Amino acid sequence: MANVEHSGRPGDAFAAGAAGTAKARLGMVRAALWLIAAVLAVRQVTVVLSTPKGERLTDLETWVGPGGVLHVNGSLYDSTRFTGTPFGGLVLKPLTRAAEQALGWGWTFGTLLLVVALGLVAARALPQPVSRRTALLAAPVAISLLMLSLPVRNTLYLGQTSIIPVLLVLLGCFAVRGERTSGLLIGVAAALQPTVLLFAPLLWFTGRRRAAVSTGVTFAACTALAWAAMPHDSYTYWVHHLAGVGLGRPADDLANQSLHGALLRFGLTGPLEIALFLLVGGAVAVLGLRRAVRYARDGQLLLAVALTGCVAIAVSPTTWQHQLLWVLLALVGRVGKRASDRYVWPVAVVLVMTLPAKMMLPNMPVLHPLRDNVVLLAALTAACAVPFLSRTSPHYQVPIPTQYAPPVEARWKHVPLLPFLRRVLTRPNLLLELLLIRVGYSAYQQVRLEAHGGSNEAARATAEQHGEQILAIEKFLFMDIEHWVNHTVVNVDWLRVFFDFYYTSFHFVVPLSVLGILYVRRPAEYRWARSALGFATILALLGFWLYPLAPPRLMPGLGYIDTVHGVQDFSQPDYGTLTALTNQYAAMPSLHFGWSLWCGLVIAVLAPKWWMKGLGLLHPLFTVSAIVATANHWVLDAAGGAAVVGAGFALTYLLQGPRVSSRAKPAEINIAEPDQEKDRTPS
């Protein structure tokens, strides 16, 4: 026994077993991520190739298809449909001999391979040091994000070449040996996309002067070659159109996410706009390149490359959607000293680059300037403002740990993918919560609209049939009070005005107010309440999808009066203009009542005073009265809303455990490093 004890073998065996288990788990996660990347790649290719001919690869078709601009003997820019450089046209000329169908397939799969190569190079270029886990998982994560990003999806759909300059720059900075070869690749990229010349100052001021000179010489040689082969086109592009200005769509199009496009959208034109563009663009270039040089010297070359690309986005006269990939690379920068703040910047970048702007911000006129320029603002913020941490910062590798409320046990200990729900942060990051709420609500709106096939006419017969079923059930249960309540309220003006106002105003105000108060005053309960609300909303979406239901106001021949939306024209299948904006047959369950019941229960449980609890419970009472009085819901819709809210609280209890109080004693709060919390296995 003594020999065994002092030999260390049992401990070695235990350590080896633990290491083997961790390695196996890491291997499973890596395999799953590669599978996700493969599925996303197949999906993108399937979407492109299944699109009807004439609607896919439209830019490629415009260039090299039958009658395309590269077939024409005249100028490439006669129709302004070709927006590339003359050198780009010279490179693409040989493709005009390829068979059209083979070219489409080859171009799509070739672009896909370029995206994979881009992800692999970016993953290998992460600023050091990185953990073994990060090194193994970075490639599939990078490729998946690229596949999901709007620039890559747009490039695949249009048949564009915008992946090539980005890949050439990354290869020149990270993959090839020798400064001259590096400059050669970046120079070719600049010949295809002139703003890539901004990488020459980055190379020069970071000590790679041979690469900078090689970049300039290669760009000049490629441009001269194109000028010799196509002098008229070169004059048109470089002189008449000032390096491509005015080619393609109008410069004030929303797809042009450059400073020039933004100034035109703000209504500025003429010499004033040009002067302001040159002034602001010059300031952005100087500030952005200085920051890029600083981070390159700090050893974060990939971040420096991303910031230089963001500068190029801003100062280019035209930066179309498929050219915005540089912003996604900027997520490698680390921001924030606290562990809870570390994911704010990456999440914000991923959302901006993968979701349409209309899903990021509400459709309010006052927010249109922000919504229309959201990618440009992300590029400007990355290039000039975001305080990325230096590798010398003590918080770069080890951020300040986050304080946790006392951990609780999940009710289902064998739930495999939700261990993070077993701990509760005292206060989640506000930006992440706002983004979560906004994106979640946008997804809710989209699913709610698509639940009936994208048009109200498609679901009208089914929804009305379900309405008759609900009315029959209510008559059997002696609950069919909607008609009596509706007509009674219509005859009392002040009561009708009150319920109309309550129906249209309190549905969003009260839940957001409750969430805001909980976030500030009771952060641990905030997570509990927010999770219950999220589960309830997801369950409600299933109800909308599986059981489209016409509300009383949209049931023809029953005599209900729509007090909120006005008289409906039953001869029209869409019942008025409102149905163009939302699914009018998403009545079961009623989230109007469900959300109000959630508010009432949360207030009743958490409010410190009895009169506050009473006021909270009045909200669902007034709401159920309003939805019935205005003929927007059946009584059974409210019962369905109550059911999903109850199920939401039940799922929260099962998966997250019992509610945790924010008023924990200081001695009970566990402060641990994030990595320690991740590795901790509940008993």
C-alpha cells in the first residue's frame, strides 16, 4: 500500500482519466461544429442553385453570360453594369468561353472553397496566445460565421468576386513567406479593389517596407497592364468615373455603406458633400490607420488588418453589401475588463453582420438614419472608437471575474446542453440583453407572420373554421360572452375609449417597465422572470403556427365591432391595410393576456408592498377585459395565454431551478473565475 501510495499511480490514472474525458468532450464539440459548418455550406449552395435561372448569380450573368458586358466589343462601362476595375475585367475575360451552366456551378463551389480557405486562414491568424480549445474550435466557428454573414450570402447569390481581395490580403499577411510575395498578393487585391491600397501604409509603418513597396509596384503593374490592353476602359474607370464612382446602383442606395453614400442619404449634394466626405474620410483614415498600426505592433495583426479594412469600407466612394466582410473580422478584438462584458463586442458584430438592419432596430422614422447606416457605423466604431485591449493589459487573458448569486440545482440533472442555466449572474450585460430582446421580438414577428404561409388569404378559411370551433366550445361551456361585452362597451363612449387605449398602449410598456425595474433593482430575479417570458413566447409561437385562429372582429356575419381598427370591409380578403403588416390570425394563445399575466404574477411575487401586488394583478384583469371588449380575442384565447405563461414558469423551474433572490448575504455570493465556473460539474 505504501509503495502504491508513493508511486503516484492512482493520482496519475485519475488525472489521465479526467484529461481523456475532457479531450473526448472537446472532440465531440469540434465534430459538432464542423457538422454545423458543413450543413450551413450545403444550405447556402442549395439556396443558390435552387433559385430559378435569371434570379441567381445575376452579377456574374451580367458580366459573362450571353450578351454580358465582357462579350461586348465596346467599353465595359457603357451600361455602368460592370463595377469592377479594368484589371478585374481583364481577368474575367477568359471565363466568357465557359459553358453557362458549368460556369454557374463552378463559380458557386469555387466561391465556397474560397470562404472555407478564408475561415482557415483567419482561424490560424488569431492573436497569440490562445488556448488549445480555442485553436481547435476556431476554424469551424469562423467558417460557420462566414457562411451566415450577409456579405458571403450576398456574394454567393450574386456571383460576386469580393471574397478574393479579402483572402489575398490575409494570405499576404499570414500565409506566405517573404515580404515581396506578401506585397505581390496584396497588390493584386488592390488592383481588383483599389481601397485595399490602404494596407500599404499599414505594412510600411509596421516595419514591412519591402512588402509595402511590392504592394504599390504590383498594383501599378496590374493597372498598367489593363491600361495597355483596354486604354479606353481604363480612362473611363480611373478618370471619367474617378475610380469607379457612379458605376452600378445610385450612390445613395442603402446598399452603399460608405461615408459618401451616407452623406447623400442625409440630403447633402454637390461641392459641400464632396468636401465633407474628403474631410471626414481623411480623418477616419488617419485615426483608423494609427490604431491599426498600434494593434499590429502589439501583436494583434489580424485585428489591425480588420481595422484597416473597416477604414477602407468608410472612405471608399461606394462600398456595396458584398464588400463588407472586414467588419466581421473585427470581432477578434477583446473589449472590456469584466468577464460579463467580454462578449458584448463579438455578439454585436455577429448580429450586425448576420441580420438585416430592419431586424436590429424598430421601424421608426426617427431611427431610420441609424438603421440605414448600421454597418457603416459598425465599421467606423471599430476603426476609430472601440477600446480594444492591448495584450499587455492584465485583463487581456484574465478579465475581472463576475459575481454570481448562490448557484441552484436544475430540476432535471440530466439535461445535457443547459449547464449554464444552473448559475445566475447578479446583473447580465445591458447591451446583450437589449440585443436579445430586440432580436427575439423580431424573430417573434417574423414567425408570427410566416405561421400562416406569408399571406392572410392563405389561412383565412382555416382560421375562420377554427373560430367557429372556439365559439362552439364556448357556447357549450356557457362562456360565449364576447358579443355581449363588445356591444355593451361600444355603447359607453368613455369605456370604449379606455379599453381601446389600454389595448394599444400597455401591451409593450408594462412588460418592458417590469424588465427594466428588475434589471436595476433585482437582477437575479430578472433572469428568472425573463426566462419565463421567453419560454412562454416560444410556446405561443407554436400555437400560432399549429392553430391559426380568426379573432371575433374578423369573423364575418357575427356582428362584432372592431373598436380599435375601425370597420372592416369583409368583401376584401385581407380585411384592411393592417393585415399587410402582421398575421391577423395569430389569436390563440393571446399574448396580450399572457404577457399581462406574466407581469401580474412577477409583480405579485416580488413587490415589497401589498398595494403594489394588488396593482400588478389589476393589469391582467384590465387586459382580458380589453381584448374581449375590443373583439380582438376570444375568452379561450386568454385561457391559452395563461397556459403558455404557466408552462413558461414551469420550464424555467425545471431547467434553471427555483428562483434565486438578489438579496443574498455577501458571504453567500460565490466569486469565481469564469473558467472555473465552466469546468464545475454540479453534484
